[in-house]
Amino acid sequence: MSSYNPFSLSGKTILVTGASSGIGRTTAIECSKMGGRVVITGRDSNRLQETYQELVGVDHVQVVADLTDSKDVDSLVDSCGILDGLVLCAGIGKISPFQFCTQDKMNDVFAINYFSPVELLRRLVKKKVIAKCGSVVFVASIGGCPGGKFTYGNGIYGASKAALWSMMRFAAKELAIRKIRVNGVNPGMVETNLIKHGIITDEQHKADMETYPLKRYGQPEDIAHGIVYLLSDAASWVTGHSLVIDGGCTI
Ligand SMILES: NC(=O)c1ccc[n+]([C@@H]2O[C@H](COP(=O)([O-])OP(=O)(O)OC[C@H]3O[C@@H](n4cnc5c(N)ncnc54)[C@H](OP(=O)(O)O)[C@@H]3O)[C@@H](O)[C@H]2O)c1
């Protein structure tokens, strides 16, 4: 049987943030199944360990870190080694009608959804630990990016992801000189803890799901497989792109 597989991550080391839960956890596991060696990070050491135990293969590394804490980010950067891939997945949701969008709430959301991925990438680039032909993937959202779905109360979250989308494109242009590709994925609603802590009921979720042409919310694997593609050599001519993965909800 042929071993030809342009989507393979064999021989690549990939750092995945937000790997203690949801999309980040599944992405780390799928990357390991595709032959990659992963460095996983999250805040909750027990849940990070659960992810670690599900990884396939050897030599993976786990680092507990709060990405809004500068010292933790320093330790993470120091323990990565040379990276072929970086998945910036850690993030939080926040529902707040516009009149209650205080600066404190914006600071909390922007700290982890926008500043932390941008700062982590900046430090890794400055330290020159992202390999030539490396691939960076920002996890944004359809909830605020161009062509996305602008739902009521999602302004702070949507704005943080729109800022991330914009910086992704600037970084893609500037890092192309080192042959580093920078892309994003924009998921629709995915079944993770993030959407379980919202303010809408199960009935409202079911009604919303019916508005999706494919009649379901995403599973973390739906997003992880798009990320694997962007990390792999199959996407070696793709940069500055946002891959919308949303069951058709923004058609
Ligand atoms: N689920 C969706 O419908 C959806 C849709 C579009 C985009 N997204 C995006 O997908 C990404 C992952 O979300 P998810 O749905 O997988 O949510 P999740 O299951 O709640 O996972 C969020 C992850 O982010 C980590 N995190 C949060 N704050 C952190 C901090 N200060 N420092 C370090 N890590 C931190 C969490 O770590 P700990 O748990 O260890 O604290 C966890 O691993 C987010 O960026 C989210 O905006 C999700």
C-alpha cells in the first residue's frame, strides 16, 4: 500500500494552545495521530494531563501556563524548542449586550482572545524558533469576522476575533519573508464547553442548529481536520487565508 500522504505531520513539532479542552484538545490529538510531535499547553493541569494521555506516539510535551501571564509565556517559549507548527486556540466566550460592554469585560476577553496569541507568536518569531516553512494557525470565529455571523450580544467576542483575523493577515504578509505561513480557521458553533456556558437554553440551541444548512453544530474534529490541513505541506501555497468551517451557516 502507498504511504503517500501530503497531509501527514510526520517529522513536525507543533505547539497547541488551549489543549486542555474542546477544539485545542482534539487538534492536539489529531496532530499526534497524523504523526506530529506536539507541545500542549493549557491552564488546568488535570485536564491537560487527560489530553496528554490520549496522544498517539512519543516525545510529546505538556506545559501548564496562563497565557495572560507574561512569566508563564516566557517559560512556555523556553520549553518549546524549534516549532514547525503553532495552533493558537486558547480563548473564551462572552455574551454581553452592547450597553453592558464595559472596558473591564473587553479587557478580559481581549487579553486571552487577542493579545495572548499575538504576543506568543511575536515572542516565538523574535526568538527565531519557528522553522522556515513553518505554519501558524489562529483560531478565530465566524462571530465577527468579515462575512461572518453577527449575533446579538456577541460584540466583544466578535471584535476580539475580528482583530485577530486582521493581525493574521498582517503577520502572513510580514512572515512570508521567512517562508512562514500564517492562516486562520473561522468555526461556526462547535460542541464544546465554550458554548455550554452561554446564556441561551438547550431549546434555543436546537432552534439555532436548524438554521445551519447541514442541520448540526460542529464537532471539534471538524475544526481540527481543517487545522491539520493548514499545518501540513498540502497547504504549502496557502497563507493569509481564513478557512470558514461552519456547516454552511454563513452561506
Ligand atoms: N466552540 C465554539 O463554538 C467556537 C466557535 C468559534 C471559535 N471558537 C474558538 O475556539 C477556541 C477554543 O474554544 P473551545 O470551544 O474549544 O473552548 P473550551 O473547550 O472552553 O477551551 C478553551 C481553552 O482555552 C484555554 N484558555 C482559556 N483561557 C486561558 C488562559 N488565560 N491561558 C491559557 N489558556 C486559556 C482553556 O484552558 P483551561 O481550560 O485549562 O483554562 C481551554 O483549553 C477559542 O479560541 C474559541 O473562541 C469556538
